[in-house]
Amino acid sequence: MTVILPSWTSRRLPNLAARLVPAALLFLAFVTASACGSSSDSVGSSVPQSAEGLIPITVYKSPSCSCCTAWEEYLRKHGFNVTSVKTDDMAAVKDEQGLSDDMQGCHTALLGDYFIEGMVPVEAITQLLEDQPAIDGIALPGMPAGSPGMGGEKDGPFTIYAITDGVATEFVKI
């Protein structure tokens, strides 16, 4: 599903309270899938899945970005139900999440009460869902070669950062 927002709109991202309900549902889906012994998808991912087999995620991106579209397809292949929101004001989206310039990537996704910034690999998203840490979100800054959605070869491990109140710490290396 694609939602196109005109640049003249003043749409704001949902507040924290509105984001907590989907997070609770996602957690319940994860617990249910774990208890039922659900298997990994065909590409070997251990992403928890809802009863429908999909995890809802909303991706905010520039209308002209092809790497964001490639990342969305990557997520779909790993069990996510992606809602794509095109906007000409990505700065407002990133500001709403409290992302500093040095932690920004191409797009910003919302998953439950977390944000996912940039070309974050599904393994880091899975860890986020499994651990449920008390953070605002995770980020893979920039647009590193070899990351999901980007071309090129991976040159060493990616450092994914946990961000809480604008402060970044290492979350995981993949």
C-alpha cells in the first residue's frame, strides 16, 4: 500500500501513545508465534510473524528514492507488511523522531513504538523485536554499500546504533 502526502500538508507522525498499541499487538504476535513454534521464512530469517504472517511497518521516504523502494521489497521478502508513505518533508519526519544529522539515513520507518532509520538489516530488526529494549529506535547512518536496498559489496560489519532521547550507542554489529 502506498500513501502519497502532498508537500503542502502539515501531517505529523503519530504520538507515542498512538504508537504503543501496535507495539503491544506486535509483542503479542511474537509471543504467540514463539509459543506455537513457528518456523523461519524461506530465506532463513527468524523474524516473528503475526497470525497473518506479516509484521506491520510504515516507511516514510522521498517520492524519488529507488533505494528506499528496494529496502521495502527486502522487508516484504522477510515477512513485513510495508505501508509506504511518500513525503517531500523527510526533515520533519526525522525531527519528529529526534534523529541527529549524523544518525540519519535515507528513510525512516515506524515499527510499533520504535523507529528504524536507514538501510537496517532484518537481523537487527529481529533483535529489536526479540529484546524489546527501552530505546526510541535503531539506525544505520548513511547509505552504506552492500546494505539492504543498496548496491555494492559490504566492506566489513555494519554498526547499528540504538538511539534514546537523541543519544546513540552501539546496538549490534552485523
